[in-house]
Amino acid sequence: MASEQPKEVPTDPALAPPAEGAAAGEAGEGAAAQSKKGAKKAEAKAKKEAEKARKAAEREAAAATQSAAAQEDHAKENYGDIPKDKKIESAYVMLRDVSEEHIGKTIKLRGWIQNARMQGAKMAFLELREEGAWTVQGVVAASPEGKPVSKQMVKWIGALKLESFVALEATVQKPLEPVKSCKVSLYELHLTKVYLVAPAPEMLSLGLAAAGRAVSNLEDEAVGEGVEKAVENLSIAGAPGASLATHLNNPAMHKRAPISQAIADIRIAVEDYFCEYLKARRFKRFHPPSLIGAASEGGANVFAMNYFDKQAYLAQSPQFYKQFEIAGGRKRVFCVHPVFRAENSNTPRHMTEFMGLDMEMEIEEHYHEVLKMLEGVFIYIFSKLAVEFKEEIELIRSVYPSEEFLLPESGKEVRLTFAEGQALLRAEGPPEFANVSDDEDMTTAQEKALGALIRKKYKSDFYVLDKFPVDARPFYAMPDPENPKVTNAYDFMMRGQEILSGGQRLHLPHELEATIRAKGLDPNQPGLKEYVDVFRSVGVPPHGGGGIGLDRVIAWYLNLPSVQLVADYPRTPKRLGP
Amino acid sequence: MASEQPKEVPTDPALAPPAEGAAAGEAGEGAAAQSKKGAKKAEAKAKKEAEKARKAAEREAAAATQSAAAQEDHAKENYGDIPKDKKIESAYVMLRDVSEEHIGKTIKLRGWIQNARMQGAKMAFLELREEGAWTVQGVVAASPEGKPVSKQMVKWIGALKLESFVALEATVQKPLEPVKSCKVSLYELHLTKVYLVAPAPEMLSLGLAAAGRAVSNLEDEAVGEGVEKAVENLSIAGAPGASLATHLNNPAMHKRAPISQAIADIRIAVEDYFCEYLKARRFKRFHPPSLIGAASEGGANVFAMNYFDKQAYLAQSPQFYKQFEIAGGRKRVFCVHPVFRAENSNTPRHMTEFMGLDMEMEIEEHYHEVLKMLEGVFIYIFSKLAVEFKEEIELIRSVYPSEEFLLPESGKEVRLTFAEGQALLRAEGPPEFANVSDDEDMTTAQEKALGALIRKKYKSDFYVLDKFPVDARPFYAMPDPENPKVTNAYDFMMRGQEILSGGQRLHLPHELEATIRAKGLDPNQPGLKEYVDVFRSVGVPPHGGGGIGLDRVIAWYLNLPSVQLVADYPRTPKRLGP
């Protein structure tokens, strides 16, 4: 319909969208500065100013109330705290569902006050927000007696605190011109009732605008590249952001920011895509335990606790359990489960608890069946994201800039052996990597340098390194039958950073025992015995798999400065709450 | 096609299915008896006999090998350990996919030896099993030189150890009559190659037949009804089963039993149905943390551990976090996550770690919106199960008998207030419940008695108890605005046992503070402060939800004697492994 896109018309100042950040309650948000001292000073100043503004507003409000009280309020039933015994009878419509058919109709809506301000003495504007950053403009003007809106009501609406939750009744109308500041730009609400369901406090510790900007600094001082990137992004975004700590200490406001909702929606999608791709290929879900009886993969980096009369530990991976599922007669399994690392690593890549996406499958002839399955998973995830989350990715890029994530053409997946990767580094990498060895694992710096070389050479940010050296892999890795110095094991990489580790596992008990002994361990020690026993107890087919760190996939894909911006409730050596 | 169902024909003894349990390796499995002493004696005896049988078999095999060695083996390429450099070239077909079109064709299959035996000197039978208890009969007969099968090959196949994993090549044929002992009964395999991929040991600690029978006793001595039921079921099943401990200590064999696969498949489905019902209604998934910084819901029953320089605890529920999601701008959320209880309860209902299915949603007008949503979830789950898992449920019932799970007609959901439930108990329940109070929580015995009364009266095994007394609910429960002695909180019940607890939560900080104080706690103490702070920091709309114990839903639905038969890796005060 032609009428859906109103033509440009001269702006009526009375109907202009409210100025951004003009309302009270946002004062504290811009205070976080890059240096600690500066930040504190700025914060103190901002607080003082906010307090001043607040008091002035209070005085004004009190005066307004007094003068308003002088008049009779003919609309007092139509606003205020939500009445316990009454409800708005009109049909409830979610913002995303408001359409042409609602024009002229009276509907009910619910949401947060994203902005509210007076326009003169008789008119007020607000912005109402709903999940997913859906926003709409509401307008209200005092009418003569008998009509639903009074002067007092307008004043009350104009003074609503940001992030309060309201229920309202309104008639849907077309604005004179699209409301550019709102996601629902083609409709506006003419308010007839506004009830306060849950008030916000006088002052927010983190305002929505700040919550939507890049973080000003990460949790730890010594995070290297992450911090630089964040600071760099900050200067691009052009306005000071709050620190990551401020974000995480204010979970409600952090999560309400459109960028946080977009990241969370992408995280959900990645998990869903992983599951649906595997389920369509006859993989079955299972749940590994978190509590285990012995620190099976070595005593380091394991959380231990008293467990009645015993000790218990938190599982560092579902590795043994997904193999037990294969031994237990499942051809293909996957799980989505928290894993725990008691590692005192304070970097933008590490958390002490994170979601693992794991899979394991029978091998028919060759372990590349597994490798190809996992490549398929990732290509599926990345391809779907680029299509289904275009808008969200753009929004996130506007805050945290990133280059397009390059994917190989189908059939041209990039697979290098570990040795080929090292050779490329030696030949074309920075001079400090001119002598890297084929027998030792890569450092993070080497990985990143290789990632850059591969992007240049193969035009892909996603690739596989195969055939890792024996010393870089755990005891259960299957050695290459043709070269005992390497294993049938691989890492998957994104932008030069590992996001999956996997490979073929030993499935014959005598081979397992031999490699356990070769690593200086005893196949009958607690934690290992019950593992090896499973392979001693029945015939177990050849199998392999891989484990993915969910938060990292999203962080590297979007080039975010920290995995803590992806996890719902990140846990690090320094952070256990909220 | 008429030819699909072969007519009854006189049985050719040479082609009769092998006798059940006739092969070696099953000897130890029937030994677990009901009393400990008897069990040990029987076990010892069985072991002795098995050992005797094994030795006899070894002598026989050795003799056979000797005499066979005398002859040239013209088929030696077609059997034995799987050759490293060779593979079966025929197309791989999964058992469930074998169909009419394969008749006369040569295919490749892979699976476990479920049975193998000689029929005279020149013929052997085997049963091959694949995931999901798909089985098929294979037959092999020695042929003259030049053909793919030799006498030696037949002997080798007839002596294959149960639960070994093999790869084989065979021609698909129609048997003279359906092979009743196999799930794939209309086809049989004429074996041309059989390679051993992973051998099973001489003797299984738990045979497949025993793994498929009812457990003879549960893990703990003092489990009351559960044990009785198990023993009762055992006598119905007619053959002695192994103890639950034997099952769980032999995860590979326990999981390979068709009944275990059926239970696991139903568990997967219940989780999937829960998620898909909610996702279709705009619920969004999130992941709560397992590690938390304070024992938020009181210090009892919480696992504690050292966490770098602090203490950490394992979350007893995602309660606070799903509320944070609502505060964070999500309208509706759900999660599937492990929860932990450090409770020294050794019953068939308790585990220290279990999967929780949780949801939380905004309330528009009344908390019964949540209650109805949750009723919808369960009705959806139960209705789908009855249709999609008819076969699995029948199989499970043949081992653990249960009455049909009665559901209310749509629109006639059974909802009683807690007080109505107590009144029913007083009026029509057993005499010991003639004086139960409306102000105190029900005991498990009361719940079960009420469940029986409701089944009789309302013809439903699924019902809701609403309006629990204040003293039976945590501080965050919303009191009934009309009766301050009760709350807007409910339990969902199956066969007289609780499977969900939920209700409306307080969303205004001053009300939260008041109820926390009324419970004798301080709203600013560690663990509570960060919770209340979220409600102080922004306006949070009214909301409610519920939490479901996944394993219990399945255990009660199927009337299993213990939730430990549902969990993939059950954890109890006494069990931390495997």
C-alpha cells in the first residue's frame, strides 16, 4: 500500500521525537572513563550533576503537583499505580505485531519506559520498549473535561522514570512522518490509559544508552589484545562506554541493551543449529554428569569439593561419558552441557564455567567421517547466521566493528596438517616463527599468525588443522597408523583461534592401557580404571568426535572483545556473581 | 506385496533361530538373587559353572582349530580381525533401513554379536544388533572350494563372543518363515565376510538378557515402596534380574539393553517436547550458572568448594537467574540445566545432580496464565508420548508393569486448591489423615493418598494443587492478595507425586525485602543482596514460572522403581561413578 510510507512533510515541532538521553535517570551512565583516576573523577562529577538535576526535577514536580491539585482531575482513573481490581479490557498486542489493521483501534500494550518527556505544559511523549528492542512512540495531550486525558495525567506521564514497567491503553495512529528513533516507526500510540506496574529507581546505575555502547575496559588489566580492541572500538563508537564490570554488575540493564539481546539471540541460534544439524543425522542427545568421583584427566585445574564422606570433582569435559554412550550402543551422540576449569586464567578467552557443545560418533572406515561431519556443522551454523541474523550482526558491528567472516566455498574446505601449518608459518610467517617445530603444540601467537596467513592465502576464516603431534594430545587420542609421531586428531580454528578440539579415540583396551602407561599413568588408578573398564567390558567400535566452546564460537565470529559478553552469567577466577 | 509375509511352513531345524541365551558369555547374569546371601551363593555357583563351560568350549575350539588347520582354508581372507588395509566395498545399510529392495543384493552391515552358535559342523547362526535394538539373523554355511565360506570360517563365526563388534558383508534373503526372535524378521543375512572390529571379553559381567530384565533390588536398603515394586515386578518378569548397582556399574551393557534405549529415547523426547512447546510460544533459552558465590537459598543442602581465594557453591536451582532474565527484558524464558542438592536422601526419588527443566514468564493479568502454560506443556508431552512411543512404552511395561497414565479431557484439567486437597483427604482418605491441616505442607504419604483419591474421582493421574500455604513456600512466593495465609503458588502432580513446583514471584523490591525479613533473613546478606538489587535497579514486571525434575517425569509416567533408571549417569550420596 502506498499509504504505508508517509511522504516527507514539514516537521511539526510538537510531534518531534524526544531528544535522546534528555530525560532524567541517565546521568550516571557516561561516567566510566578509560583510566581509573579519570573515571572516578568523572563519575563523581556526573553524580553531583545528576543529583542537582534530580533535585531540580523534584522541586518542579512538587510545584506542578501543587498547582495541579488546585484543579479537579477528571482523568484520575486513567493513570497511576496499576489498580488491583481493574484491568485494561482492550486486546493485548505485542509491539512486533502492530500493523495496518490496528490503525484507529484501541489496544493494550506493556513494556518499559525508554524515554519520557514533557512538550510544553499539555503534551508528553514517551518511548515504550518491549523484548527484542521493539520500540514505539506514545503521545498524550490534555483534553477538556470528559475526555480521558487531564493535565495532571500528562505531567505524570512526562515524569515517568526510565526503565519503569507500564501497562497502557492507546489508539494506534499513523504519525505525520515515520518516527525514526523507534523500531516501530510507521505507527504511534495516542495514549488513553497509563498504569505503572513496576517503578524504576530515581537513578539507574547503568543507563540503556551506555549499556548499548562498547565496553570501556575489560575485567582484568592484563588482557592484552582484548583491551586494546575494546578501547579502539570505544573511540570508534564515539561515546564513552561503561566498563565490563559495570555491565556485569548490572545484569538487568546490561541485558536490556539491544546489542545484548542480539548477542543472546545469536547464541541461542548457534546452539539450536548445532543440535538440529546433528539430530537430522541421527545423533541422540544425552546428559553427562557434572559431578565425578575422580579427577580423571589429571589433578590440575579441577574444582574439588566434599561430597558426604568422599571427595567429588567437577567434570572438565564430557569426554569419557560420550565415549560411554558409544560403548552403550548409541551410534552417534551429542550433548550441550556446562564444563568447568579451575584455571587461574584472566583473559578475554577464558571462563571457569562454560557451555560445551560435544559430539561423538561411530567411525565406519576413516576418522575424516567425523571431521567432515563437524565441518558440516560449522558451515551450517555460519551460513544460517549470515542469513537469519543479518540485522543483529549489523547492529553488533556498529558497536564492535569486525571484518566479514570468510567461509570457504563448498567442497573447498581448508584442511592443513599441523606440519603443513607449521611449514607455512616458517616460510611466510613473522620472523620469530622461522624455526617452529612439527612436534610441539602451537602457542596462541602462532595460531593467530597462521590464521592471518590462511585468510590471505585461502580467503577463509574457518579451517582445520589435522594430525596433531602425539605430545600435544591426551592419552586417548588414536595415533596415525602411518606415522606414530602424530595422531588422528584435529583442531578447528576461527580467525586464528581454536574453537574445537577433537579426533579419533582409542577403542581397544590394550591400546588404551599402553598409551596411558606411556604418559606415566596407571590404567588402574581411580578415574582411569572405570574408563578403561568400559572398553574391557564389551567390544566398542572405532569412534571419534569433538568438543566446541559455545561462547567462543560467537565471540570470534562477531569479533567481540571478550567471551564474557556472550555467556549469560560469565564465571571467571574473579567473578562468581551475580 | 503378498510375498512379504511368508506363510507358515514346516520348520527346517537347520534354519531355526538359535535358542535364547544358549551361547557362552551369559553365564554370570542370572546370579543376582533377592537376598544378599542367596545372591552370593548363586553367583559363586554360576561363575563356577560358567568357568567349566568356558574351559570345555576352549578345548573344543582348540580341537576344532587343530583339525581345521589340517585342511587348507580357502576363505581365510573373508573373516578374522579386520584387515587394516582393506575394507568391505559394498554399500553400508543400517538395519532399520533394510527393505524389499535389498533382497538378493550384497550389503555391508556393522553391529554387535547378540548371539552366535554352531548348527552341526558346517553351519553357524548369529544375531547382529544395532542401535535401538534392531536385530537380524545371519546364517553361514561352509561351501566347496572357490566359494566365500570355509568350514574354518563357520567355526570362527559360531564361536564369536557376545557383544563383540563386527563388520560384515552379506546377501539379503527372505527366510523360510519370519525370524520371530529378531526385530528385522522378514529378512535374513547370508554372510560372505565377517570381520572382528572390537572383541568382547570371555565373560560379560552383565549379559544383555539380564540387563533387559527388571532390577532385582535398588541401590539402598531403605527405599520402601520402590524395592517392593521392583521385587514384585521381578517375580512378574519371571526371571531373576541383576541389582541396580550391577546395572550402573556396567554402563555399556546396561545401556545396550533395549529397555534402557527405550527409556533414554523417551527422556530425550520429553526434553524436546518441553523445549519445542515453549519455543513455539516465544520462549527463549538461556543458561543459568552452576557456580554461584553464595548459598542463596539457605546454607543447607548446598555443595561448597574452594574457588581460588573464595568459596563457591553449586546452584540448587536456576530460580534467581530466570528471574534476572525477565528483569533483563525477556518476556519468556526456559532452560535445561543440571541442578545440585547436597541432601543425604537415599530414596528412589532423589539424586544429588539432576536435569531441571525450568521456565519463567511475564504475567499479563493473572498468574494462572503461567499455570495454564505449564498444564499445556505437560498435556503436550503426555499426549505426544502416548502416540510416538507406543512401542517403547509397551516394551517398558513388559518389564515394569504400570497402569495407563490417565489424562483429563481437554478443558477439564484437574485443579484443586491445597485446602480442597486436604479437605478431600480428611473426608475420603485413610483414617490417619482425618486431621490434616490447611496450613502445613503435605507429606509424601499424604500426596500419594490424595493421588489415589483424585484418580478415582477425576479419572486423571495428572493434576495441579494450587494456593500453597505461606509456610510451605520460599520467601519469593507472591502471597494471594485475597488471603495472606496462602500464596499464588502451585505444585504439579503425577500419580500422587510432585513433579513441578512453581508460582508467581514477588517483583517489587519493598515486598521482597519484607518477606525476606519475615523469614528471619536479611535482604542485604550475601546471596540475597544481589538478588534484591536486581529488583531495586529497574522496574520488573509481574512474573511466574515453574521447575520440573526431568527424570521424575519419566520415572512416574512409566512407573519405574527409581529415577536412577532414567538419568544417564545417576548421582546419589553413595554413587559418583562411573
